Amino acid sequence: MPELPEVETTRRGIAPHIEGKRVTGVIVRQPKLRWPISAEISTLLPGLRINSVKRRAKYLLINTDKGTLIIHLGMSGSLRVVNADTAPEKHEHIDIIFNNNNCLRYKDPRRFGCLLWSSGPIGEHKLIQHLGPEPLSDAFDINDFLPKAKAKRVPIKSLIMDGHIVVGVGNIYASEALFKAGIHPKRAANNISKARLNNLVLAIKDILAQAIEQGGTTLKDFVNSEGKPGYFQQTLNVYGRAKQPCTNCRTPIKQITIGQRSTFYCPRCQH
């Protein structure tokens, strides 16, 4: 599943090509995604100018004067900008065509993503309004995180993957941040000191910033808007490295399941 760095990489890739452009048409080849595609995308979007492309958690927000197009890439979705005359490939379900004959094309083999329309304030949309702070913003710091952690007995990995606590810390980056902070993923959140929680906050920010800088993690279903894979996978320390030596102490990496998600950690470095 594309995680926050992949979504941010996509945002940065498509924004220069569509901001300021006017939509001239929409082609929907497959309307059945996770939820049916909003009818307003075909009826209201043509003729509107794209004011900005933003991101909230893993949602891309394409803003116009009359509303916002909300895009979630689901498990296998991707976006690319192509010439509108380019023949669509398999699983390329939606085209948004612009006045320069460029086209924002949405591909989703598993069809778990969504394209929805919001005419009201985007912060009040049901998918957005209850989200926690952005991990790279000043709003996510130890003063925000400490009371949330102390109120929960859940494993710390589950806590940092909860979008009500902080958004966008998916499975890969949760494992990597906990390794960097030296915290065992099963340790109860309310049983971790303030100093170690602060280290975790800083680790989350650092890991995500690195991943965005390097273009997102290479996953089999993800390519960025230029058709190139990300590169962060080359520097993963624990995720996907079960039984391989720890990059720090050479102890074999262990794999367990927390919240039905594969979790990787070093039993010596993390406690």
C-alpha cells in the first residue's frame, strides 16, 4: 500500500503539471472502486481550474473554486501525467483531461482506492475531520504525543499507526522509526518514558523525511508520477529483513504480528 512518503512523492510529481490548468473533460472507464466514483467528478469538474494540490494524511486533495477532489490510492493505486492521446493501459480507470491536452490518469489494479467530491469545507469531510496531526508538522511533538501515549496500554506500534493519534505512519515506517528510537514494538505505550517517546517522535519525523527525499519506498504496486520507483527500500534496517543480521549489532531480525500486520525488530537493540 502506498504510504505517506509515496503519496507525498506523487503530490509533488503531479502538482506542477496540473496546478493552474483548467479541466476540459473526465473519462471514467471503471466507476466501481472502494466506493463508487462521485458523479460530481464528471458533472462539476469539467470547466474548473485547479488551484492547488495538497495532501492530508494519505489523501490527495485537488482544490478548485467549487469543491475538492479527494483521491486515495488504496492498496495499488497510482497517478501519472500523460498526453491525453496516450492509449490507456490495463487498470487505468479514470482520466482527468486539461486544457493543454495533458491528462491525469488513475490506475488501480485492485480497485481499493477512491475518488470522491467534497463541496463543503474539506476539514469537515467525514474522511478528514477526525485525523490526527501531520507527523512532519509542528503540531506533532512530544507535548501532543505524550498524553495520548500515557492514556493507552496498546503496543506502541499500534499507537503510532493509529490515524487519530498521528497520520501517515504506515507499517513500514512504524517498524523503521521504532528501530531508530530503540523501542520494542510490543512495549505498552503508557509504559515508555517521556524521553524515549520524544526520541520516537523525532525518529518518525526523520524516517518519513528521508523517505520523501528519496522518493518513497519501492513496492511492487507503486510507481511515482514519472514512472520511476522510489528508493527508500535500499536503506531499510528491519522491515522485510527477518532472520537477516541487524545493521547495528548483527543480531538476527525477528518478525512477529501486531494488529494483523507483520512487524520487524531487533531483539537486542529494541527494548
